[in-house]
Amino acid sequence: MTGCSNPVVSVIVPARNEEACLALCLDSLVAQTGIHFEIIVVDDASTDRTAEIARSFLGLNHSPGEDARGPTSDLGTAHLAHSTNLDFGEAGVPTRPPLTVISAPPLPASWTGKNNAMSAGAKIANINAKWLLFTDADTVHKPGSLARAVAEAEQHGAALLSYSPEQEVRTFWEKAVMPVIFAELATTYPPQAVNDATSPIAAANGQYLLISREAYDAVGGHTKIASDLLEDVAMARLVKPSGRKIFFRYGGDAVRTRMYRSWAQMKEGWAKNLASLFPRPRALALLRSAEFVLIIGNLAAAIWASLSGRHTLAIQTSPLTIILSGGFWMRIRKAHFPVASNIVAILGLPLFSYLLVCSARLHRSHTVSWKGRRYGSIPAKTGEPASPHTSSAGAAYKWPST
């Protein structure tokens, strides 16, 4: 690419209607130092100012359909533009990398929009880049994190490194629900098991997924998981059986994100994913609802018994409340949320259960939707874990308005 012919990393940012957060993401990416890299923003048919914001980071616009590496007719109507305004720091490493903005090609049948966008970005990534970093437009990357991530992947001999970002939570809904979900994810996909080559458990977080170009090409890239709504876990389930190493951990020291800004966004997003993340969503919903009833019920009984002088009942219910609450607290701490959010999270148990049921119902009825597109869903059979070799989603359909 112009100004940087030998990047170590191609950073690919798929973006669909991300005007609220894209500028912060790109600010944090262009500020990365200590490593050669390029940034590719893929505008996925946005109807807001996403493309305009991405182009505002460019220093120079080129003709549509061409870049410094030649024609891009395979990307259909892709529009390319580049930044050549570079500042070079120590050892000639650019502190403001080349940046490319493209429009995702028309959505093929049986592809999800995000997979289509990421595949388009990977196709035009510099052939000299050893690593591809797929990262969401709502992430903010901490200074020097890109160079450290590559060093960490190489230190562990990993072909795929993924961080679970620090989750920003501001509204009541975020504080109540997000810790519960991420604690459940930490239990279902423990990093130590994911990182263990002898364990069948594979997982990754698509908000920060760094994969070697060799591994990406060897497993077939996004073409192999084109219809999968849970593309991050699906990619991990391609990489691990190939004999390549995965390294997965909480990455609050590297990246942060705020996934959802309202209950409506949260409901749509988690309803899309939960039934694929957890093999028995309805059973898990029942378990967490029962946990909530037991904790709150025993707490209420203990308080009432103490206030009404029923000491025997108070003695019976108080220890049980402490035991149940302690178990919940130990589990919720795995999610790495602030103490205040962990306390509020007890109220997130019934909300989490509701989202699980919604997700299971949507997947069963083949009406999973996300950002104006509807997807046919193929959930795992009830009572069985999702197969590591099958897709969790079927064909993609656009709403009539898009």
C-alpha cells in the first residue's frame, strides 16, 4: 500500500451504521505505534454517516475501484480511497498508517452482512501482511496494544489471538444484563480450556480477533463460515481442529467497547446470538430464573422474619441467602465488571432468561434479524452442543426497506 509496502498487520473494520462510534475507533487505531500496519474500513451499506466519517480520516481520494495494488473488480462496486499523509516515528515505523475505505460488495445469497464485509476487507489486504486483525467499529484500542497483541501471539505460538474487551456499561440495562452474560460466557468458554490444545472447546471474540494470514487462508477464511451469525466462534472452530493454536483471554488492558446503548439494541443483538452461544438456552433460562427467585425469595423471607421476630425462620433463610448470593457473586466476578455493576447484575438474571427464550424462539422460527437484515437460522438440536463444524445460520435476506 502507498507509504507502507510491508505492513505486519492489516486491520479490518466492518462498519454498518456506526456513526456513533466509528470516529473513536479510528482515532485509537491510527494512533497505534511500534509496528507497521494498514487499516481497511469496509462500509457495509450504511444509511447513516458511517462512510463519510471513515473518509474523513483519508488524506487523498483515488478513483473508485482502484488502489495502489491494481484493479479490484472482484469487489464489485467497491470504492477505494487512501491516506498517504504519514508521520514516521522511531525506526521508520509510521505513526499514521495508510488507510483504505471500501464499500462492501452486494450481499451474496447465504452470506451474513458482516462476513461479507470482512471477507471483502481480507481480499484487498496487503499480501505482505502476516496478520489480519478483525475488529468491530465500536471498539477503542489502547495505545501500543496492536504491537503488544502481535508480540503476545508470537510468544504463545498462536495462529489466532482474541481478546474479550473491557465492556463499558452506562445504563441500568447494560449494568444489569452484561455482567450476567459475560459471566456465563466465561463459564461456558473458559480461557484455559480454549487455550488447551487437547480440549475441544474453541472460542473467540469478534470484537478483537487477530489471525495469521497463513491460518486464515488455510482454513478457508470467511467463505467457510459465510452464513454463520456467530462468526468469531465459528472461525475458532475452524482453526483449532486444524492443529493451530488459539490464545484467548480477557483483554481489558488492550481494548474496550460499548456494545449497546439501549434496551432495544441489546435485545436485538443478544437475541441474535445467545441461542448459538449456549447449547441449551431454554434450560439455562429456567436455571437462572430459579436462581433469581431463590436469592430474592430467601432474602425477602430473611428480612421479613427478622422484622417480625420469627428468629427460627430468620436463622434458616439468612445462611441460605448468603450461600446463594455468594455463589452468584463468585460467578459474576469472572466477567471483569465494576463492583457496582456486579451488584445490580442480580436483577439481570430474569432479563438474561428472557433474552435466552427470545433467542431460542427466533432461531427456531428462522426470523433472526440484525441491522435491517433478516437471517434464516439453523440452531443446534435441543440438548446437544453446537457442532464445531456446522454453521449456526442459514441464508441471509434483506428487509424490503434496505
